[in-house]
Amino acid sequence: MVARYYRELLNFLFRAVRDRHTAADLAQESYARVLAAEQRGQKIHDPRALLYRTARNLVVDQHRRADVRGEVLDTAADEAFDLDAIAGSASLQPEQILASREGLASVLATIDQLPPRCREAFILFKFDGLSYAEIASRMGISVRTVEMQLQIAMDACWQCFDQLEGRPDDAPAPIRRGRSRS
């Protein structure tokens, strides 16, 4: 199993974290967790899928730990949704830093509360940098379904941003690319 998927998993992780050493550490941890599950007697039908799911979860955990340590997340976010914008600058006052961290925690909580398939599509798009077609192929759904799932996720994130900015629900929101008009 190690020789068969290692390079592929390492490349996947490198694209997600943009650091070879961190990617190698995450790949090793992914293999260790899958092997531990196997040794506990769990039946693993698709080791590659479990490796990728484990690796993806480890990347998300790493991003969360980076936030706790006060590091800026390095995501491949587009202009319409930028987690760095709420992470804040290192030169901010303590109150601003706390507010930025709380804002980021709110966005992460919003992502965690998404339906599982919606959250998976969102993570594959925002954190793994996959295209709609690649997500559709990996998840076994249509590109249109990917679009709908990502729209739901983005609407939830924009709603979180609006709440963080203190904008009431009935107030007109700024026009944003990709945001549905309701």
C-alpha cells in the first residue's frame, strides 16, 4: 500500500500545504492512521480513499492548529472568499487580533456545520484547489450538483461574514461574485 499511493498522496498534500516537509509528515501520519485502523481489525474496502480522507482531515486540522498558533492560513482562496482577510495582520492591536481569531473560528464552525457532501465539495474546492469537474469525478456526482453544493457553502460563509460585520439579515448585502440573490 505504501509504495502504491505514497507519491500520489505526497503530491496531493504538497498542493494543499505548499511545503514538502509538512506534506511528508502528513503523508506519514495518514499511513500510520490507516495502518492502525487495519491492525485494530477494521475492514478497509478502499485504502486509497481512506488515505485521502485521512490526509484531507489532517490538512484541515493543521489549518485549525495554525489559526490557534496565530499563523496566517495559506489557502488557495479566490477573490470572492478570502479567509486571510479575516485572519488579520500581525500588527493589529490585541482586541483586533482576538476579533479576527473569533471571526475565523466562526467561519470554520460554519464550514463544519455544512451537510457532509456540501462540506466535502467545499474543502475539495477551497483547500485542495480542485476544479468542479475534478470534484464531480471524485465524489461521483454531476458538475451541476457540485455547483449547487458550493453555492450552498458560499452562501453560508457569506451569511457568517454578514453576521460578523453586524449586518442585519434584512439589510441589503454588498454585491458579491457568485452570491445568490434572494
